[in-house]
Amino acid sequence: MNQTTKRLLAGAFAGCVLAGGMVGEAAAEPTPVKHSLRVAQLGSVKTVQVNASGASCRIGYITITRTSMCLDVAARVDLLLNGRPVGSASFEIKHSMGLKSSKLKWGESFTVGKATLVNASGIQVNVSVGAGRAVKTSVKYPQGSTLGPVRKGTVSYTATVKKKKTLTTPASYRFNFTKPGYTGGDITYASAKFRCDDTFWARNNRTRVKNPGCVFPGFAPTFALSHTDSKVKESARHIADAQRAITGHPGASTPLHRITDKTTIDKHRTAMCGRIHAPSGKDCDEYPFAATKEGGNPRRGSTRIISASDNRTAGARLGGFYKSQRVLDGDAYYVHIK
């Protein structure tokens, strides 16, 4: 082997050693550090009904009346380093929504509560709220503000409902959390379902008898009469006596459910009062009402001859209750005698 060949082989060998050393060094580089946020809502949310508006919120509950909602959720943001927690922020989010039974515009306020921070400064919050195409929303909140101090925001809603139609949907909330250098995260949850409708029209379908509006259909309202009211005392006494054996009063196992199909209502009325002759100035009164799913069953209902004026006054008040509380076909409600 001549000297030239030896020099070439030595150079090639040195190149291989150098390249091998570089590969070894690259393989030995440390794993890249990954910072991320893990966001969680703590616990499930239950829905409860209360009989008075303005009830205080409870963590983990949606509290509703016919036109109000209070929602309180607990949440936590964990700071992760390569998947391992290195800090946290714990806080509550409270919502208060008030619907309008005669309007399609309403508002909501919400609060991101004071956060307990453990090595978790600088977490920023952005909020968005939606409710489907038929409901426009506008959120006011100090977007990008950091967790720690109490932060307040509002949501404005405007619904669009066609004549004789209904719209049922919840509000959908999204809270997005970010921190410089970290992969962000968010939580999403929903309000109680609200329903807007424009269904209260006269039989000629040309005259609206109640402006469109919105309620929480998951709440069963209560229709009340007083046995001391001279105009409806006979109706009230009959209902009170009937309720001792059947259903439809607050606290009963099941409420009444309105029906609007005229044919079915007439069948219920005939089944209860068809064979009863009421003298002049009197009516056959039935309970449960003919315009309920529970009506029309003589074995589980009651009839009584009462003053026609009393019966029709009570009926008119029931119709007014349906309108004021937006009780639609299939809606549950209770009857209370004071």
C-alpha cells in the first residue's frame, strides 16, 4: 500500500469517527420541555327549582324559577411541566340570568371569582357565549385579564322567533385560559335551557294576545286560587276537595300538564260532564281540568255543580296564567288553593 492510499484511508477513518461523534451527541440532547394548562370543571351540575326569584347560588347547581337562573360552577387550572402539575389556580364562576316573559331581549351577569393561586400567576382569561343562530349574544368582559382578582362580565341576548313558533336552547359558555409559553386550555358548559315563543294568537291568527317572550320550561309554575275570594270560592273549594285524593297541587308527586288540542279537550269534558245536567246559572266543573293530560278520567277525577260565573272567572284566570307564565302544550304546572 503506497503512502497516498494510507493517507486517504486515514482521512476517511477520521471522518467516520467525527460523524459518529456528532450523531452520538445529537442523540444525547435532552427532551424538549413542554408547558401546558389543564383546565377542569369540578364536579357535575344539578338543576333545581325554587319558588322565589333571586335565590342564592350554590356551587354545583343550576337554580331556576320560570324566568330566572343562577348557575355556580367550581373550576381549576393546573400548570403542567411535561405533564406533571407544578402550580394551580382554583376559583368559582357564577351566572345570573333573567328572562323576560313578554320580550325577546334579556341579560345575564357573571363573575369569575377570586382565585387561589399556587405558583400560577399570569393566567389570562377570555370568555365567549353562544346560543345558536336564532339568538344573538354580546359579551362584555375584560378579555385577557389575569386570574386572581374578581372579574365581572355581562351577556346581552336577542332572540328571533317566527309567528306561532318556539325556540328552545341553552346558552353555551366557553372560558379559555392562556399563559405565555404554555399550551392553553378551556372549559365549556351550558345554562339551563330557555324557550322563547310567539304562540299566543287569537283564533283568527291575526291578533296577538301576548307578546313573544321567554321562560325556563324546566320550571313548573303554580296557578293559585283562594277559597276566600268570593268570585272563585266555589271553584277553589272544589279543587281543594279533589286534590285530597288526586294530583296537581304543589308537593304532589306529579303536576298537571297542559294540552291545547281542542278535540281532546272536548273529549275530556264530555267524559267528565257529558251526562251531568247543570241547571240554569250553573256549570259542571271538573278537576283535573279538561285542558290537561290528566283530565277526562272519571275514575281519577272529580265533578261538581258550581256557579257558572264562578267557573268561568276561574277559567279566565287560568287562561291568563297560561299567558303570563307562557305555559304551552305539554308544559307542567301545579294548582294551589290558598
